[in-house]
Amino acid sequence: MTLGTVQTRHSASLELTRANATEAGWGVARTYNGQMASVFSLIINRDLPGHFVWEDDDCVAILSINPIQTGHTLVVPRAEIDHWLDVPPELAAHLMVVAHTVGTAQMAAFKPSRVGLIIAGLEVPHTHLHVIPMSNMNDLNFANAKASVPPEELAHTAETLRSHLPA
């Protein structure tokens, strides 16, 4: 049984079935309201691996698997809300506070000249804020994103970032 199709960032698609999801160690993919869960919901629910740096009742912050810069973090609400303008104001404010907290930790951990914030929302239909350490405008260009990063490097980056977050 096909659970859905996952669109990759290079326009290739991957058919997701219970068999290949389980085979990949992702557990059973979930559906919400009859729709395939977003990749972020699958990560939040631990059906896909992720490198978490923040978690609370309303949102998570995870490292991007295609970072533009080391420490590139995504702040994602637990609720699947496609367009950021549909996020309730209270939740939007909370996402900004978490992004601010993560950005402050990025400044301490990675020493960039600034931290950029982008809400793009075209690649995954689930609101997310990109919090990106930067030194110049090219550091915010998605064309410069790494195609892949070894999991152990992401784990180290996540640990470094978590060590600079408030207790």
C-alpha cells in the first residue's frame, strides 16, 4: 500500500510505503486528515530521524539536513499549518521567541557576524522558520545549501548548539 509520495529537493519523487518506511528504520508513516503527514511531522513524531536542538509543547527546532551554513536550524510548529500567515498570532510569537533563542545560541556557538531569518515555505507545506548563521548575503542563498551532511557531523553541530541554549 502506498502511503504517499515524498518530493525531494531535486524534483525527484520517492514513493513511501509501509514496507520501505519500515525497512529504512522510519517506523510506520502517519497520515493526518487522510493526507500524508509532512516530512516535519514525521520527524517530530520520530518516524524519520532528526537532530533536535529545542522541543516544547508547541514547536521544535531541528537542524536542516541541507544546511546553507553550519548550524542552519528550522523552527517548526507541531501543528501542520501550511502558510505562515495562517499561524495563530500567539503561536507565531512563540516561534519567533524560539528562533531568537536559537539565534542567540548560534551567535555564541558559531561566531557569525549575524543570524538571518527566512520564512519561505515553498519546499514543504508545513510552516518553518530558517534560522541561519551568516557573514554575508550569500550565506542566505538556498542554492548554496549542502546536498548532504554526514549524520555524525549533524549530531555534533546539534550538541554544540544545545550546549549554548539556556537551561
